[in-house]
Amino acid sequence: MRRLGLANRLTLTLVLVVVALQAVSVLGLMRFQRGDQDEWRLPVPVRIAAAAAALDRTPSQERDDLLVALNGDATRFFIADGVPAGYRAHGGPLPALLRSYDAALGARDVRLLVPEERRRFRPQVQRRQTAVYAVSVALADGQRLVVAPGLGQRRRSMAMAALVFSLLVGLTAAFLVWRMVHRATRDLQAIADASDRFARDLGAPPMDETGHAEARRVASAFNRMRARIKALVSERMRMLAAAAHDLKTLMTRLRLRVALIEDPDQRARADRDVALMATLIEDVLLVARGEERPAVLVPVDVAELVTELVRERAALGQAVTLGRLEAGRVQADTGGLRRILENLIENAVTYAGSAEVGFERDDDRWRLTVVDHGPGLSPAFEAQAFEPFARGEASRSRETGGSGLGLAIARSLAEQMGASVRLETTPGGGLTAVILFRTD
């Protein structure tokens, strides 16, 4: 149930409560009906014959008192001219029970009456139809004595109507609650969407502070948090930019001093160290800017880009080859995608000595892979492989690895494009870096 939304959970809870209450009501009504059916029977023929004989002997002005004495909660006796309103004569064959009444009443005309229309809410749980029958017996003066179910029997239909009415009220209430909660949770969904946009792009606009009072307070708090985070990121970028500017100035001086070193071997080593320092500074700035710089997405011919990168690496003498390559375009930032591939290929060449780059369709996604057959990743390092400055070996030597920013940069750039990067184990040993793009 936790997978359902708040609106659906509350509505489902209300519906279950209503259904439980209705189930209890139905069981009670069925028990009540069963009791009524067991208690009420058509009066025995002798009683009806005695009532008809007594009415024949009673003057018209005194018959009402006699009928009051005959009536009860279960059975009602009344006099009518012909067929009373609401009933009609039974047109089919007479039941065996009525034949016994006909025989007991002798020469009196006995008719079976049934309701003109089936009761709209008549329970379907009745086992016998006696409760809806009425018997009409002819009197000496031409009027007819009608014996019908009493008011207690009719209350059953009223109870069923009340049951159906309460069920409709419960369902209507459930619908209104669902609609109200759905409208309330719609504001929460807007807050979640704004959070996702802000996570992808710090330049996303603030969310509208609309909706009910609680939603407006949450939206206002979110916008204040957003402004604070942007201020902190901007401050960090200013500090990094200032530090990078100073470091580049110092590196320029170092290059000038390195040029004055007479020993060629020492001068080459110093030049390499300065170049590595410059690369490290650029990587750090790229990771930092990744959260600020929005990606410019355009259709990119990935097969063409991969072929160009593999050709460049092969020209440098590196063992980089093409794997399965399908023609296709994805929405990506051209410079960012190139940097991702360069980082992944560089990692594969550095740690495994070779790389194979492929691009193919995988169901509803494009799958860009950089495959190597090196030592792979240790299980302890897999969880932190994408963290900045994380490296598979602890020596931190530039001779045995990079700065530990390659995968962090790749993930940051991929997320800006709406793509994802993950690492898989290569069949037979090694590591496969996978970039997944949605298809258009």
C-alpha cells in the first residue's frame, strides 16, 4: 500500500471503512429479514374463516372495532371493495397452500393478491415469497376481507432502501475525499517536480507559491533554500575562480623557471609536473562548474563522434578500437559528451592498456559503452567509484593513475544531459563503462 499515492491511500481507506460498515449492515438486515420470514405466515384457514364469519355478523358501524382487534404487527386485516390499491389478482395457477384455504372457507370466493409492481429495493435474499402475498376473501355483503402482511413486514423494504442510500452516500463521500486529497497532493507533486528540476539545473526558476496554505509555506521554504544553495554555490565558484587565477599565474612563473633548468632530464620532468598540475586545476574547475553551467543539448551523431575519437587515440599509438556501432543520434552536449568519452577511454587505457568503444540501441535507450579487459574494480571500491578524488589504489601517484576526477566529471556531465553512467563487469574480466541515453 505504500506504493500508492497519498490521495489513493486515503480514498482506499475510506472506501474500506464504508464497505466494512455496509457489510455489517447487510448481515444485520439479512438476520432481521430471516427472522421476519420465519415469524410471519399466512393465517391458518380456520382463523380467516372465523374472521369472515364474525364480520358477516357484525354491523357495518362496528366492523372497524373488530378489525382493530384482529390486526397485529405481523398481519393486517382490512375490508376493501374489489382489489385494493397496490395489489392485483394473481393470474397464474394457484399455489397448493391457497387451495387449502379455498377448501376450508367453503363457498367463499378466495383470491390470491400480489403487488402491482415489484418493490424496487426488495431484498434478493428472501427464500420464500409468502411475505408479499395477500389473500382476499368474499364477505356476505359483497365486500372483501383482505389479509396482508403488517407494517412490520413493510419495514424491511424501507431498511433496504436506507442501506442502499447509505451506500451511495458513502461512495459519494469517498469520491469527494479523493478529489479533495488529490487536489491537495497535486501541490506536493509540484514541489517534487520543482526539486527535481533544481537538482538537474541550478538555474531552474523558483516554483510558484500557490495552492493551499500548507503548500504555499512549503513552496516558500523551498524557494528560500534554493536561493541559499545558489548563493553558496556562487560563492564557492568565486573562490575557486580566484584560486585558479592565482595558481595559473604561479604556474606561468614555474614554466619560466623550468625553462632555465640546464639538465634536460630534470627540465622534462618539471614540465610534466607543471602540465599535470594544470590538468588537475582544470578538472577541479570542471567539476565545480558542472553544477552551474547548463548543458546545451543538440542532436549528436554518436557514431561519427566515436569514430573520430578512436581514430585520434589510434594515431597516438593507443590500443583503442571500435566495437558494435549503430547509426543514431541522441540529445546531448557535444563538448560534454566528448569529455565523457575521453575520460572513460583514458581510464581504460591507463588501467587496462586498451579500450573498445561501442554504440547500439537497447530497447527504448541508446547504450554507449567503453569496454576493457583489465583488473576491474574491487568490491570495496565500487560504491565510491564516482566520488571526486576517489581512486582504486591508495598511493595517489600520478604514475599509477589519474586525479580521481574522471568518473566524477563523467557522471556530472551525463546528468546535465539527462543521461546516466554506470559501471558493469565485462564478461571474462574487466570493466565496462555504460552511458545510457533516452530515445526521442
